[in-house]
Amino acid sequence: MRVILASPEAKVWSERKHIPLGLGYLAATLRQGGHDPFIFDAAIEDVPVEYYIEQAEAEGRPYSLIGITATTPLIGDAWDMAKVAKRYDMITVLGGPHLTIMPRESLEPQHWYVDYVFKGEAEYTFLELVNTIEAGRPVELLPGMHMRGPDGEIISDYSSPMIEDLDSLPFPAHDLFKIDKYTNLQPLTDGLDPHARSFTILTSRGCPYKCTFCSKPVTGDTWRGRSVENVVAEWRWLVKDLGATEIGVTDDIWNLKLPRAKELMRRLIEEGLNTVPWVTVHGMKVNHTDLELFQLMKAAGCKRVGFGVENGDPYMLRNVIRKGQTLDQVRDAFKNAKAANLQTMGFFIFGMPNETEETMEATIQLALELDPDLANFMLAAPFPGTKMYDMIEEGGEIFANEWPDFAIHEQKARFTMNDGIYDPDLVIRKWREAYRRFYLYRPKRVWDKMSKKSFWLDMPNTVDNARRFFLGKNDQSAPSFAPEEPVTSMKGLLERTL
Ligand code: B12
Ligand code: SF4
């Protein structure tokens, strides 16, 4: 069967282009099952999905079914796309993180144009559905599937499949992505190489930790690692056959098992696959690292490591965020990564419940002390399915009332706590202050950066970030890293930013 697998417009993250890897996995299993999938990622396409649907119809080889993926901020775009596909009489299927958390919502009467919804990892179940439809057999509920019954009522299988043996899956259909459109994975590389070919790879799924801001129903608590040899074989395909120039490891926690992580690094080195720079996209867990791991990573071609630091206050870290790591472990990880000559990136969260001026100040102090190459300060967002969401439901009030409001880059408060202490306006002020104090108010850091060639090469992005993050003013939109008009001198930079 001819199938479109689509990711709707990524407005919330419009300039950071990552391949939608989940669709790559679904495409690979469909292909293995004898079907003909096409991947449409609105983030990199110049034409809407209708273009391809009509083209296929004109060629007499129409698409019969569309499968659309969605995170929470993108679910509205997914509905819009399903509605469009219904105009062409296509069968419409939704899956992905938001559907794993709220599967029934998309089958309510107002979404009459959605036929089936899948919860969880759907490689095998989705293939089964496509096989059933192609064979003309009646569709029955599959694990994790939701659909309408004969009287229009929603019928559900509430299980959330998690594939145990990841080695049994085919590699994602990397070759189906228009890879020359995916040119950057992380802020420090934005715009530096317009011809980059950035792939991502997943060496494991799941995470046993229980951070309260994390969408745990999506990740799953059971960690499942691919064998080292299976990962190396995919890495070889990316490097040797598909011309990767940058690779992002997107696992929730690829380093959970330290010996396995080191073994993977040794094998990449032995196989000569250390020629293409790579980064950890989601971040590593600091308490599963040591100096040797970072040294091996460096030797294996790693360029930059990211770490979820989250908060500088021990109480917040342990009791509110429940990160399962100590501040000393954070410090050790940064020290060791820097000793191994890796660039570092820290992720910090502002505005969790219980946050006060002091705890946010502690976070800023920690960021200054760790001094990563890049600090990413994010505003806490209570996504449904997180423990944080429950905490706010119990003792606070959520302001966000539309799914796009949950995008972490929308620079506005999403909730308050009714404890007489939590102050959402203060959160926004401290969050802006964090950016200013980290990036602007340290003359030595500014000078160190300016004396590097990459700073000047990346000047347009620097300006754009400065304008949006540091000054903020009327700009409440998503931070963009896209080059605007090029700025070619320091004078120009100052004129545009100040
Ligand atoms: C890499 C990553 C990113 C990357 C790239 C995203 C991309 N293009 O795929 C970047 C950094 C850009 C990113 C951004 C954001 N992310 Co993110 N990201 C991830 C991460 C770490 C891995 C994604 C991945 O590759 N998974 C592996 C594949 C195999 O899984 P999958 O995509 O879910 O697909 C499987 C199933 O969901 C299902 N499925 C998926 N699609 C479909 C479609 C159909 C038709 C069917 C039947 C099934 C199906 O089958 C697939 C195969 O098993 C996940 C964490 C996680 N464990 O998933 C967070 C995660 C998805 N991100 C999250 C969030 C919050 C965001 C942001 C919203 C943050 C923000 N800015 O506000 C943005 C949204 C961006 C967007 N365009 O949607 C949350 C989602 C929560 C939610 N309620 O939606 C997650 C779950 C993190 C977490 N644990 O909280 N992210
Ligand atoms: S370590 Fe990462 S993936 Fe695991 S629960 Fe915490 S935030 Fe989620």
C-alpha cells in the first residue's frame, strides 16, 4: 500500500531541523512488510502535503493512508493535516508522544476525520493495521490502538507497546529523508555548514528515572538497549553510505550502562567510524559517567555533550524535580568532560513548582560556575502525563489552555501555584536574567568567544539570539537561530542588538 508518513509543521522549533526518527522506524517496518512509504516533514518542505497527494493521484498511484506524528504543541497541526487528507478520502492514523498520553481526544466527534490512533511504539501494530486494510479484512483493535466502534463510540486498547528486542527492528529508513535539508542539530552548529547532512540515531529506548517534568508515559520506565554491534552497523551505514556530516544521539539515556557505553565507543574507534562529529541531543545523565567515558567519546568523534542539570538547589533537585543526581555529580561530569576536551552544554529549568528567588539564583550561580559552552535555560512547562502536571492540578492553576501554549519556547508563564510564594512574573524575570548574566555580563567570556573564528562565522545567529533572548521586549515568539541579514562588523552587531 502507498502510505504517507507525516510530521506537521514544526512552528515551535522552526529552525532546528531534526529528522523525525519515529517516522523513519515506521517507514522501515512498512517497507520490510512490502509497502511503499513516503516521508513528508512539513518542517523542511516548501510545498504542503496536498502537493504530493495530488501528484500521486495524477500519476494514477494514489496514497491510501496517511500516518501523522505529533508532540503536544503540534497536535492542532496534526488534526489540520488529517482533515486535509480526508478531503482526498485517505485513511487517517495518528500516533506519537501526544497520542500516547491522550489517545482518545483525537477521536472525539469534532475530529471526525481521524480514523485510528496508536499509543506507544507502533512499528508492529501499525504494520498490522496497514496489512489488514490492504487485505480488505475487517479492522480489529490491536495493542495500543483506539478507533470508533459501530455506533461511533470510541473503543480502546489501553496498553502502550514498548518493543523489547530493539535489534529485531530494521534500521530507520534514513535513506527516505531529504537529508540535505537537515543541516543542524544544535545551536552551536546553526548556520555554520549549510551543506551539512545531519542524521540522528537511537541506541536505546526508555529511562528508569522519574524526573517530574518528563513525559514518562512516552519514554517508558524500562530501559532497552540495542546491542553494540547493531548500533555500529547503523552508524556505519550513516557514515560510509549516506554521507553523514553530523550525527545526533537522541536516546533518553544512552549512557545508563557505563560498560556498554564504553564498549560502543571502542567499537566506533576500531571501525574507523570516528570521522564524523556527533553530539548528544537529549543530554547525558551525569551520574553514569566517568573521565574514561568522556575520553573514549572524544576519541570516537564526539564534539559536544549535553547534560540535564536542571536546578542549582539541592532540595529542588531531590524533592521537586527528583532528578536522581547530586550537584557534586553534576560538577564531576562537567569537569571530566572538559578535561577530555569536549564542548559542554547545560540544560536548566526555571519555574518548577516550589521555585523561589533563592532557588533560581542558585541555578544561575551553578550555570556560571559550570560555565558550559552553551547554557539552555528553559521555562518549566506542565505537559500532560508529567508528575509536574499533577502537582499543579493539586496546588495551582494552569494558564495554558491551548496545546500550542505548551511549547517550551513560548516565553510566558504557563501556571502558578496557590501557595502564596510562587510568582510566575518573577520566574520570567529570573529566566531572562539568567541569559543576560550567563552570556552578556561576563567580559572575559565575551572576549574569549569573540577571539574564536566560529564566533564571527556565526555572527548572524549570535545577533538574532541576542535580540530575542537578552532584550526580549516585545518579542514573545520562538527563538530562532536562522540567519537574518548578515552582520559583518562588531559595530553592526552592537547597532542591531542594543
Ligand atoms: C529528539 C527529540 C526532540 C528533537 C527532535 C524531534 C523530532 N523531530 O523527532 C527536538 C530537539 C527538535 C525536540 C523538540 C521538542 N520536543 Co522532543 N524529544 C526528543 C526525544 C528525546 C527523542 C525523540 C525520538 O526520536 N524518539 C524515538 C522514536 C522511535 O519514538 P517516537 O518519535 O515517539 O515514535 C514512536 C511512537 O511514538 C510511535 N509513533 C510516532 N509517530 C507516529 C505516527 C503514527 C501514525 C503512528 C501509528 C505511530 C507513531 O511509533 C514510533 C516508533 O516506535 C523525545 C523523548 C522520547 N523518548 O521520545 C523527546 C520528546 C518527544 N520531546 C518532547 C518535547 C516536549 C519537545 C518540545 C515540545 C519541546 C519544546 N520546544 O517545547 C519540542 C517539540 C518539537 C516538535 N517539532 O514537535 C516531549 C514530548 C511530550 C509531549 N507531550 O508531546 C518528549 C517525549 C520528551 C519528554 N520525555 O518529555 N525533541
Ligand atoms: S533522565 Fe531524562 S528521560 Fe529520564 S526521566 Fe529524567 S528527563 Fe526523563
